[in-house]
Amino acid sequence: MIDEEHLHKIRFFDADVGYENLWADEKEEGLYLIKSIPYFVYNISVDDVIRAQWNKEDEILTFSEVVMHSEHTTIRVRLKSFTLDDDKAEVLLNKLEDFGAMVETLPPRLIAVDIPNPKHVDGIITFLTNDSIPWEWADKNAIGEGPI
């Protein structure tokens, strides 16, 4: 769970998916450390350092650029054969956490997955693929494409 009290909301825009707001910790003026897992925007992961500027018209911080990528990897799981309120989802979420991943869910079928340790990426991808669970790469650490 994210402690929003000391964080700033940053708006991202992707032409294919629209707007998404992510929480970030200000490191110095204009530079922020991403603290939430993106559901929709691509090429952003937890602990990436980004630059954001104040948008006076909308009165919100708006993403400008990535300054430095972290070692975190973001993937997305889009459930097809069951939903997040199914017992199978609880088993899946527990297994992802056992691999060291952090997860955020968006019912009924979307799971955003943050993999902090690059050494765990292959194991998670193999597990999902072997269990025919649809997933996709969501960031710059991605090599190849997922089955979605």
C-alpha cells in the first residue's frame, strides 16, 4: 500500500491509452521517484526517476521525461479465464508475491506487476507462460513480447 501523504500525483499521457496518474516522491525540484505500478502507460516502472512540470491549466504535475530507469521491470497480467474475485486469482497473486513481485489489481481482470529484482523476471515469465496466463511487457527492461 502506498503512503500518499508525502507523495505527489503525476499525470502521464499515452496516445493509445489516455491519461494515468502515478504516485511519486520528489527527490529535488522537478525530479521524482515513481512509487506506484502503472496499469496502462508504458516504459515507466517503480523507482524510475522522472522529470515533471506543473501544468497551470490543469493544476497537476505532468510527466516530461525519464531521467533514469531503475532495475525494476513492469509486466501486466490480463486474466481471461477467471476474474480477480475467483480463488484462482488469490493463488496467482500469492505466487507472484512468492517470486518477490509487488502487485496492484484493477478489477475485474487486470494485474500490474512490479518485479524489483531482475533475477526474478525469467521465473515469473516462465510461470505465467507455462500456466497459460496472459501477460505483456510494459517497460524498457522488456526483451521480446509476451503472449497477449
